[in-house]
Amino acid sequence: MRAGFRGTFVISWTQTEVDGLWSAPVTALRKGAMWRWRGDLVRVDGPNGVLPLGPALGAADIRQRAAASLRRHGRAAAPSPPPLPDDDAPDAFSGSDDEAFTVTDGTRLWRVRVIQRPRGRSPLCLFEGAPPPAEAELWVVRRTLRTAPRDPEAPRANVICFTPGTLIRTERGALPVERIAEGTRVQTKDNGCRPVLWTGRRRISGARLRAMPELAPVRFRPGAVASDVPDGELLVSPGHRVLVGGRRAEAMFATPEVLVAAADLVDGRGIDRVRGLAGLIYIHLALEQHEILFANGVATESFHPAAMPPGRLDAADAARLEALVPGVSRDPTRYGPFARRLLSAPEAAILAGMAA
């Protein structure tokens, strides 16, 4: 069934993406989040694939017929074995009119009802009327769900990426990151020159950056880290970690060097966030193991899949990574340990406070 037909349709929550993560927890849904869906729609107010030509049903009638049809099509919408409760009332699905969210593409609005299901089964999404287009990036503008949205200050999966134009130190000298291919030997801090195992890319639109300003890159101005470091302006994703060392790190964490997310180093002077971009591309570089690379002279980490689960990667990039590191999509820790201790945001704040 393609989008555009009017009727009542359902999909499984497992067919949805929130902020780049497929089948994310419902709690990840918040105002400003990116949301989209893919796959097949299941018609629940008539034969699947048939466009109704009769008079429009009232909302209550639609919900009653949808509830009955959901019991019949529960397996098709979300293939879990236990049957739905045998109850004609729509509330049997633990969904009410206020269990919903609204998404937009900037010109149109769609309301999506969330139908919770028992015994740990994935929720369903119900569209009344024309459903939103599949595979389109939409933005949550209203949320009326009983589950509280995830705390934005809670730990999050990081995006470990460089931006085009960043110069990576290689055995042939500094090369723009966009010219580095799988097999290129790059300079590491610990293990000499090592080949790049995998590269990936992620495009972030200007609309998404406006809706989710936390994705905006962090800029290190020349000399922000040390004298002549970086040796040119460096832009990285906010979750990209930079190597920080010294006596303070050793005193606090019993290790001479730690990795700190770029967002946690922002000081509003030499290190700040870049706003108002029309869009950007983030580029990932993974080696055979997690390493410390040099970007515009700054010691910074390579990609590690445990910091950004494959569910957030482009599907083709994720498939190539899985082929290179079998099982990493199910268990990202199979890739191996991190090159240094990772600091949380509070730990980074304490370390920065000691330096003040």
C-alpha cells in the first residue's frame, strides 16, 4: 500500500526511525526529533489495497473498526507471536486520543496515534487519513504521550565524525578527510601508520540542524588546544572525542590521557558551536581498532561503532562495516576496546574546573 490513500492504516513501531535510530525507544520521541517510517502499511478499516469510495466514517467508527481489524492484522503489522486481547474497545490497545504525536515536512502535518500493546510487544502507529510519505524526513512538532521524553542531558550515543576539509596526517602527508579511502595508511599516536578499514558518511540537512541544534559541529579555532594546535580551524561532530592529557587527568583518573567529547570542551572562546549552516557532511574513519589520529594537528579519536550504533549509520555503510567486522551490528563491543578512558560530561566539567 503506498502513501496517499485515505483510510486508516497501521505500521509497527519497529518500522520507524527516531533521530537516526531505527526502532528507537518511544521515550526517544521528543519535540524537534526527526521521525520517519519505511516498509508496508496495513489497512485496518477495509480490505488492504482498496480505496474506500463511500462516505467518510466518524472518528469513533474508525477507531472501532480499526480496533477489530488490528486484532486480525496484529501479526502482519508487527510479527510477534502472542495474539492481541479479544476486546472490541479501542482502549484494549492502551491507546487513547491523547496518545499521539504530530509530524511535519514543513508544509503539511500528520497526526500519528501510538497504540501500546501488552506483554512487551512493539507499539503500533495508526494513521487516520492519508499517511505521511514513506522514507521522508519528518519533524515532531507536538507530543502527547504518557511516556516521558528522554532527558536530553542523559548519556547519548555519540557521532564520531570529521567534516570535509579536515586534514588527516597520513604516511604521505596531510590529506583532506574526504580523499581518504579504505586502505589509506594514516598516522596513529600509538601504532605508527595503520590502514583505514572503513569509511562512512552522513549528510545532515540544514532543516535538521535547525530542528536539532545539538547536532551542530564544534569548531576549534587555531591555537585553541595548544600553541599552533590546531594549525587551522577544525570542525568535528559534537560527540567526537579529543585527547586531553596532563597531571590533572592523571590525578583524577589514574591515567595520563583521556578522551573528552568536543561538546564538553566548548568554552565560548577558542572552542564554540557553529550555527546557521545550510547543511553539512560528517565523515567517519574506522581502523582495525580504535586509534588516536591527528586532525589539523589535534590528537583525536577514530570511529568506534560502540559509540555510534550501526542503527544510526547509513544502511549501506552499516552493511559494509558488518561484512568487515562480523557481528558488530548486534554487539558493537566486538570491535574492541577504546584507545583511552572516555570521560562523561560531568567528569569533563570537573577536569575543566581544575584547569580554571
